[in-house]
Amino acid sequence: MSQFCSAKHNTRMEKHLVQMMRNRATRYGKREVFRFREAGAKEYRSYNWQELVSITDRVAKSLLSLGFGTKSNIGIFSDNKPQWTFADLGVLAIRGVVVPFFATASKQQLKYIVDETRMELLFVGNREQLEKALWLFANAGSLKKVVCFDESLSADEDSRCINWNEFLELGESELYGTRLEQNLQSAEPDDLATIIYTSGTTGEPKGVMLGQDNFISCFKNHDERLEVTEKDVSLCFLPLSHIFERSWTFYMLHKGAVNVYLENPRAVIEELPLARPTLMCTVPRFYEKTYEGIRKEEGRWSPIKRKIFDWAVFTGHEYSAYVKNNKRPPLGARFRRGIADKLVLKKLRSIFGGNIRFLPCAGAAIRPELLRFFHAAGLFVNYGYGATETTATVSCFRDDVYEFESCGTVMPGTIVKISDQGEILVKGPTVFKGYYNKPAETDQVLKDGWYYSGDQGKFTMAGNLMMYDRINDIFKTSGGKFVSPQKVELLLSEDLFIEQVVLLGDNRKFISALIVPSFDALRAQFPSTGATQQDNKSLITDAPVLEFFRKRLDLIQEELIPYEKVVKFTLLPEPFSIENDALTSTLKIKRKVISDRYASLIDAMYL
């Protein structure tokens, strides 16, 4: 595995993210660092390394002019854009603490975090976020100032609001430059850098405290595992409010790579051919939707074209089976793969822009079949396991040998063991410092330097880490049988006609499920019944549709143990989403929220 660039960048001498950024700027000067497109613009604009340092320093000096400094908790509430990172680094430069918010957070979610951190200043991105911030002035006691990244949003909204350009002009005095340098010189490796609130599948949000040393250690671990160079281009489309994209953005700075900011994550498929990235952080849902789109398109093709496609993918699987075991494919497999590549696989990769070298993926469970499909296409989806509390990555695939059913091998510098109860425990310099203002909750998960993840897992014979389910999600039927919902949900969600599924059955006599159908596939299946004219609510009550799903479930579940099988189900007319509070901002199911919301439907299945 590569240990590339660690000596080149003198990482041993770096103890602070801003120091790291300045060191790279000295090396790269006017070379491009950030790329972005304004709303509606066709062409990209960019910032270079010198501009990055200049703007970051201006942010820091303006914050100092407003009275902020060491340990000030300052929020960022915005979609992805370069200003997000300018503000992030500017706060860190004064030894302040960055508190990010998910871009569509509700007023009450904002209020909870603002109140707990006693936040006085908040950066916001757009009109909708500004309106929520204005509500906070009247409903959260500590907030005093809002800075708007959008330069069209000015102080006309409220005297306590200021736009980005006006803000940057506040710290022009040389006095603030001197104070900034003094601040940085006094920085310590364990300075608190950020408080990231996990949205959580149960309970109230908890603020994960990560220090400068957590991030710097993360870089060292990644240097030993990943082949990333200054020539790479990464598309930043996952929310910067999450540890995954945020720590990766810092890592791109560490490596001297270019980061392309995408403000609207829903436009990622349209953006990929334009940005042509070599790297991109992803989540399993991205591959699920992309695969569904590919299969939907395949359904429109002629039988001959479908056969060619299926043969090409089969050939890709054959080739990938050698690659994943670090074996050179035989001549025949290489020859067939070359033909398959020209006919089909290269076109599949073009969906991702055509330049992808690898795609880090984490955040939730993924079906091994999806990993196999995209690897067959020649896309190295580097699946891994991690948490906000571990500064993201705990394990990921090696680039030579890996198992699709696993989360890869443990990262260098990290120690993982499995408790007697089957819980994944993590120790190392990337483990967090505790939950903000929650000592009792901290003591529950940090014991003798070990982070108790709450995830059930094991190691394979080859030493790869496998994560099965959240321990708290595993339930026991009234018959005393333990069921892992994630295992069955992944199996059912493989079906073309199932968009989302949530298993239920805690202390019940059998397993039931709430199912969100794939309505496009369902309507195509029933063209003669008027399904195309029916709304979702009407469609899911049709007797033929219900009978169709009963037969599908019987077929899918043939290999399951009887007590794991879904006995009854209810179809839902709308998907679980962040907007309806059924998913966390990292797209994990909120089981308690769903159980409470659909309690009457659930109870009806057990009558």
C-alpha cells in the first residue's frame, strides 16, 4: 500500500488544519484549489491557493473584530459552496469551534443546537436558511449575528445580518492580523475544532467533539491506505455538515487536490460529465438510485441489446473476480473484458464522468450485489465503515484484496476489536473527545479509550470487518427469536418493485413490514389496469397489486429462516425522507419515528 506524500508535505510538523492549509498554499501558490459554478452558469469558476489563504485570513480577522476568539462556537448553515470551507477554516484560524448544520435543518433542530452551544454567530447560505436564522433571533437566546454567503441578502433583512462581502471588510486593521498570528502560534494539537451533531435514529441529538489532532491523525491513516495525489479532482456533493464529506474536503487540501463544490446534490448525475472527477465520496443510496436508473433504461432496449448488456456485465464480473483477489486475469478474460468495455462498460463509467479512479462509500449498509455490479463496470467503489465519533473511516477496502460482503480492513493507526456481546469497539487517535455537555452519554460509549460503537459486527477469516446492524435495532419476537432487521431489509430492497422497507416485530408474534413500492416499476407492471392514471394512494389499495406483492415476498424470502420472514405488510404511498423526518440527514431510517407515526397501521397488521 502507498505511503505517498507524507514526507513531501512534512505532516509530522503540522498540528493544525490552518497550518496545513498554509503549508500547501506555499507549495502550490496560484494553482487551482476550488472549483464551482454559480446557479444557472455554464462555466466553472475557481479559486487558487493564494486566494484560499487570503480569504480565510480575512474571515478570521473579521471574526476577531466582532469579538470572537478561542473556543467561540460558530455555526455554518448552508449548502456546499467554497464559502462554506472559507468560513470553516476562518473559524479554526482563531481557534474557534465550527458547529455545522444540515442544509435543510428545521427551526427546532437549529434552536436546540444554538441553545446548547450558546452560539452567537451563524453563517447562512440562502434565503430559506436566512429566514430560519431570523426566527432564531426571536426564539434562541444567544444568537447575535448572521452572515449571509449570498451577497444579494443584505442588512435590509435585519440590522443583525450582514452579507459576505460586508463581513470580509470588517477586519482590515493590521491589529487583527497580528492577533490572528498570535492565535495560531498558541494553537495546541488537541484544540477543539468542531462539534458535529449526529441526527440520531433515536433520542435527542448529541454533539460529537473532534479536535485538530483527530483530523491530522485521520490524514496520516489515509496516506497509508489510499492513493490520492495533487492531480486528483474530487466532486464535493455530500453535505459538508457531515463528517464524511467534511473530513474528505480537508484531506483534499492535505493532498493538494482540487475540490469541485456542488450546491445542489440532486443534480449530481447531471454534474458528473461536466466536473469529470477522479474521486467522489458517496453513500449506498446513490448506487441504488443509479442502478435503478440503469435497469429502467435497459427495459426500453431491444432483446439483442439487452443480451449484449448482460453479457458485458457478466464478463465484467468474471474479470473483477480476479482483480479483487489481486490475481492477474487470464488472457481470455482480459480479451473478453476488452470487448465488453468497448461495447458497454465504458459507457456505464461515462455516467460518472469517465475519469473516476475510486469512489469512497460509507454511511449505511450496501447490498454486495450492487458493489459487484459497479466493480464489474470498472468502478472501484471503496466501501468502508466509520462514524462521526471516529472522524469517519474505521475500515475500508484495500486496493489489492477485498471482500464485497465486508467493510474492508481496519485503517492503519486504528485498533478494532469485537466485544463478547458482538459490539464493534474502536480505539485510536481519530476517536472523538466526547459529547458536548453530555458527560453521562459520553461515559456510556467511551470506556478506557475504547469507543463502543453500538454496531454489531465480526471479522472474517481474511481479517475484513463486517458490520451487521445497530445493536439497538435488533429485536426479539414474542416467541423469543432475535431478528436483525437490516439483513432482511437489504434482501427485500433488492427487488425491483421495492423502493424502501422497514421491518417490525419487537415483542410481536411475527414479522411485519412497511413497504414503499417503486411506483414507476409497479405502474409498468400493471399497464392494462389503469395504474398509470392512478395516484399512489389508490394504487396501493388495488387487490391485484397487493396480491402481486404477496407473491413477490414469498419468492424473495424462500431461503430465510421462518421466524425472519415478513408475514404481513402494508404499502405506503410516499417514501421515507429527510423532509418528513423518517430519515436522518445521513439517510438512515429513524425506526422510532416511523413506529410512532404509523402505529395504527402497524397495530392493524397484528389484529
